[in-house]
Amino acid sequence: MKKTTFILLCFFGLAGIVLHGQAKAEFTDTPYPVAVKYLPPPPDSLSMAFAYDVHQYMYHKSLRETERGQQALTDVSYGGNAISQRMQDIFGLPPASVDYPTIRKWFVNSLDYIALPCGAAKTYYNRRRPFDRFNEPLFSNESPASLRLQGSYPSAHAMLGWAGALLLSEINPKLQDDLYDSGYEYGQSRLIIGAHWQSDVDAARLMTSATFARLHANEEFLALLDLVQAKYDSVTQNTRPTALDQLHPMVYFLPEMPDSAGAAFANDVTAFYKNKSLRSGNRGIQAQNDADMTVAGISKAFYPLLGMNISASSTPNIYRLVETAITQARDNCLLLQNENHRTPPYLRLREQAMPGTQSISESSYPSCHATVGWISALVLMDVCPTKQNDILNRGREYGQSRVIAGTNWQSDVDAGQLLGGMVFTSLASDHAFRDLITQARQEFNQLSEISQVQADAESAVSSAYTLDGRCATSESRGIIIYSDGHKELQ
């Protein structure tokens, strides 16, 4: 029996590699985030969120006999070659082609790495797929029996499509909106097929942005990325902007915001009142604190995990990294808010927002706080990878605070987190930003090695100084330098 089991495991493991037409991931020396540690669980079957899932399933079934339904059948194909074929016309060349071995190696191995956390999450949640739940046929030639053995949450197809879009956008950001649209629709096709719920594909995209960002701590990935950008420019005659204000183009792609007469809006209203009940507890206090969208506010939010404040004086590289990320995220979000004007929930429902949490903007879609919180988590988890799961969860909760505050709808927050991952990709396409991530990580490591030995308080006052030369007191924060040369992080 043991021998037979071993043979079957080997067979299915090798079959997976053959079916994908790609080699095993080579970036596995970089530990990836564990999805179940930061992803929200799938909706409860008695919740309005699940009712929205059911609505989306029913709506997408109506598209099966249309041209969009035929595209969904094509999108059943899974793997690096499938994504390569779907996006090659936009990208300008097939990224998984054997004619471009460097690009193929980078693209395929990156997809493999990003896919690694998906299986464990599927097994953990073990969610029934919609076709199985409603005892209906699949709209594809896939094996229903095989799909029943795999949980639906999160969607591996949606993960793969979004990963391909993020990866190729990093090579040529000028194509990002078309690539995002293609990657997004590849995931939406799973609703038409009947294999996934809407929340399955939404969660997959959030998971994808986290694992994609984590790749930027892998030296082999970064070295290949430089080569791929150079090769792509050579083959396609692509030119990269040199002016600082053109290095990071704005992202315009977003899912359509919910119609006020649809099921998505009903879910938004339900989420408002459900989260309103959290205002009186500790979570409400956190939501008030999370209203601060500055570097100081981000520092306060992530301090318990990082163990140090982020400031221009004590952590200049980390400060520049976070400031660059949240500035780009905020500016991009405000641009989209102006184009997608949506009344915040507390105004629409004639309710009160939590004191001190209102935004300057009169539009709520997408949520700037969610965008800023998520991109902050994406860069900080690479700075402090030992806490990556907690950092990602905190970044997600930072955006969720806006639903508790009553200043944003749930769909605003979801769109903001999606945008945060796209803005990170836009920034990471620039070599200078990738270098800044590395410098911030090195700075964090150096500061983390500083001795935490407690000194006598009286001695500290007379013989300790801060980095700017001021005499340190018990209230001083940052790096404290003692007269004997000893340094301590306080």
C-alpha cells in the first residue's frame, strides 16, 4: 500500500509539471507568505457576501452562449503557456516562448513561485465549488470529480492570470492597463465556467500581489528581471522614460464600482452596519488610529511588528521607501476617485462617521487608505520578512478600518487593495525603487542587530545621545549612542 501511494504521488507530481509545460520553481529559497495567515476566510453561507457570490454565479451563467462564454472556454487552459498565449498580442511577444529562453525562465519560474501558496489555502478552506453546490454541470470539459477534490478558495486560475499581468506589467508599464484587463478577465472566466465563486477570484488576486511582491527579495529573480527588461527592450524597440515624473505611470484599470441597485451594493450596505458595531471596542480605537495616512501613521500601525519607528532621522532608507510607495499610491488613488465619484457610506446612509476619520476627498472609490495600507504591507514585509504574514494581515486590516469608520464601502476597500498591488508593480518596474527595497532591508537588519541591553536610566540621561546629537532621555526614541560607543534601539 505504501509503495502504491508513493508511486501515485510521484505520478501526479510529475504530471503537474508536464501539464504546466514548465520547470519547477527556482525561487523557493525565499519563503513565501502563508495565505491562510492574512487572507480573510470565504463568506459564510448565511451572509450577504455569499448571496452576492450566488448572484455573480447566476449572472455569469447567462454569458455562456455569448462570445464572452467562448472566451471562458478558451481560458480553461492553465499554465505559463496559456497565459503567454493570452497576453502575447498585448505584450508584443510570447513571454513563454522557447525563442526567448531568459524571458521564459523568468516568467515561468515566477508563475510557479507565485502559485506555491495556493494549494495549501485550497486544502485549508476546502470550499465547495458552485457547480457542485447547486448540482449543475460545468461549462467546460474539465473533470467535475477532479475539481470536487480541490477546494475552490482561492482560485488558482485567477491567481495565474493576475500573476501574469503583474509580471508583464513590470517589464513594460506602458501596457499595464491592457494587461490588467486581460489578467482580470482570465479569472472572471471561472465564474462563467461555474468552477469558482466571485470571492474565490477576488481573494486570489490579493494573494497574488503579496507573493509577487515577495519575489523582490530574491536575488536571482532581480538579476533575471534586469536581463529580461533589457532583452524585451532590444526585441521590441521599447524605450524607457528617463524623467523622474514619468518613471511610474498612473494605473487606470479598476473593476466597475457596484451599481446601487445590484447585489454588490446590498453587500456593501450590510457590511457597513456589521462593521459599525465594532466601533466601541479596541478594533474601533484601531480604526480611528488608522485614519492617519502619513508615514507617521504607517509607522504607528506597523510599529508592534517592526519593533522600531519609521522616521527620516533614524531609518532614512525605510522612510524613503514607505514615503515613495504611499505617495504614489495616494496620488494614483485620488486620480481614480475623481474619475469614479462615489458618495461615502456615512453620507449616503445619513449616518455618522467615526470622529476624526473623514477624508478630504468627497469620493470613496477606491479607498485611498486601503491602497496605502496594502502597498505599505507589500514593501515592509520585504524589509522584515520574518513577520511577513502579520505585516500583510495588518496592511489588510488598515484598509478594513475604513469600513468600520463608515467612510468607505467594502467594495471601495477591495478595489483599493487591488490598486495597491498594481501601484507596487508600477514602482517595482524601476530599478531605483528595487534598489531602495534592498537598502531598506539592509538598514532594518543592521538596526535589528543593535544590542537591546537595558541601561540604568540615570546613566542614560548623562551619557547617551540621539543620532542628531541631542542628549537622550527616557522619552527618546530611535538609535541611542552611549559614550562608550555602544548603540541601542529604543
